Amino acid sequence: MIVCSEEFRLSPLGLTNVRKIMRTLQPIDELKKGPFSLQASVREYRTVEVGIEVDIALDVTDRASKPVWAGLVTLLSRDTKKLNKWQPACGSHEPKEVKTIELNVPWYTGLKCAYASWNYNPHHLFSSITKLLGYKHPTVHSLWMISRCLAEIEKHEGVVAVSAPVSVEVDFKQPLLMPGKAVIKFWETSPKGCTSSRKLYHFRMEESELQIPLLEGDVTGVESSS
């Protein structure tokens, strides 16, 4: 509703998700049902090297008006004249103890994601639409990429690693095309001498053959809502 509003300053066509911050402050499961209140607002427009970025904040509260979930989405309206000058950032240094998981991403991944989320964005489904945006094949939804990374962390480290209260911050580097192959890497980043019982993790998804970073993120704990 925001990006399609007449007051929104950018065209919704071609907006790219470049950054996402998500904070789950309370567990949301079958025991905690709604109704919930969702508030969305534009925080800031800013000019960057390859176009204009906009921050959109989303806040969810429960029936007692207590915060349940908070998010910040950064979208980019790209300047096509400067696209060729943009280069993906180099991956960060990896420690010795890194868990690596290989993924096959079949062509129907976009359909499965659309069925689960009801998000039928055409550039995740049809090559003809994706080519208009400069890609040869449909791209995987960014939330699918994040979810797979968090699912692998949960699988190997236990559900407590991603349970509320938790904060997930992700920077998107490049799209993941379908069909394709990817690699998820993650490692613990808890500083030495840290007294917190919660472990912190850094994760990265790369394209398999060229090892191009697709996204990088961090999982950290946050103070629970009182």
C-alpha cells in the first residue's frame, strides 16, 4: 500500500530489496494468536551511488499494545546509467570453524514460495518478466533466502539459536537465479569472555560455482519486551 501510494516518491517498478532488519520480540506460534496491529511508515529517502534508497519501518503489536515484531526494509530504486559501475562487496573473513551446506535450487522454488506466502510477484515466476529487469532467469524471493539460512542454523545449533527475542540483520548482495545452486555458510561470532548464554552467528549465502556472495547477515539476541 505504501509503495503504490500517490505520496510515495519512487516508482514501485524495479524496486530492489537491499537490506532487511527483523526483530521478533515475543514468540509467535499457535499459542499466541491475534489480532495484531500492523503499522508501516516511510522513515527516510537518501541518495546513494547507484540510485535512491528508502527505509520502510514495520511494527506489530498484540492486543495489549505490546511490541511483538519490528522490521526495517531498505528498498533501492536503481539509476540504470550507473549499474555497470556497481560491484558486489567482497566476502568477509571466515574463521576456521565454519559450517557449510550445499543447496540445489530448482526452477519451481518460486512457485512453492508463492504458494506458501501468497506473494505471486512475476519476476520470481516468469523468465519473460525477469528479462525486463536484466536477469536471464527468475530470481528467488529474498525471504526464502533468509529462511533457508535460519533453518540451517536452527537445524545444526538448535531452535534456541533463532528463538525470540532475536534480531536478524541481512544485506543483499546479488539475486539468486532459478534453477541454480547455492552454499550457506555460518559460524559463531560470540566474543571471547561474553557472559551471555545466547550465542551469536554470522551467516552468508553464496552462488556455488563462482562463490559470489548473495547475502550476508547476523543473528543476535535482543532484550525482550516487558
